[in-house]
Amino acid sequence: MSDDADDVVGVLTEQIEQRFSMNIETLKAAVTAAPDANCQATDVVRWHGLLTESQTVLERAGDDLLRALETQPSEVDDPTMDLAHRVNAAVSTRDGRAMVVRWLLDPDAPGKRGPAADRLARLNRSQRPGTAVPTRTAARPATALAAGQGVLR
């Protein structure tokens, strides 16, 4: 694979380190120790992990494709084309995750300012830690029969 592919992860890693004023390993350790301390750091570390994982998958797929191409005669066979498609899918995955990391790092990114972002921030602040969805006790439906009442009387 080209060095340009490594640069995507490297550049974003540098931006993360600058944003949080610590190296990525220290940031990961801090997020692991206190995941609720800084939601933005937690999100960035999570997506950075997904990004590096997809970069690894891309590198393996690219290496597999290069090995297959070295053994090919003039025409590419179907299994080698499948490898090429795997590389394309890996590039798309890696680039999509890179876009998410860029978005998380950009305070002026679309969707981070304005009324909708303000409502989302208020909603997130009002949620109790550990609850993904607001809960309430289930009320008995109006058509339910009271205990001891039979259908036929």
C-alpha cells in the first residue's frame, strides 16, 4: 500500500493529539479510566480505533491483491477481481471513518451549531448516565381486565 494511506491515519492522529494536548496512547488510557469524563474524547478515541482497524484491514487486502497480481498472466481472473473489490470496500470504510473523526474534531462542522445541536446537547445533559433511552413504568392498558374479573360474568 502507498504511504498516502498511512498518512490519513497519521494526520488525524496528530490532529487528535493537538486537540487534546496529549499523545494518542495517553488519551486512550485516560478514556479507558474515565469514559464519562469527556464525551468528545471518548467518541474520538472510539472512532480513531475504528479508523486504525479499517486501515489494518485495508493494508492486508492491498497486500493480498498485490500478491495475486504478481502471479497473474496478462488477464486478471475472478478471484483477483474479488480481491480488488475487497480493497475498494476497505478504502471506502477507512475513508468514511476518517470523515467521522474529522467531523468530531471540527467544532464548526455542519450539525454542531444551531437549534438542532442545542436541543441535542440539552437532551444529552438531561439523560442520566447509563440510560440509553428514557424509561417509565409501563401503565396497564385501558382495556385490560382488573385482577379477579373474568371475561364472562
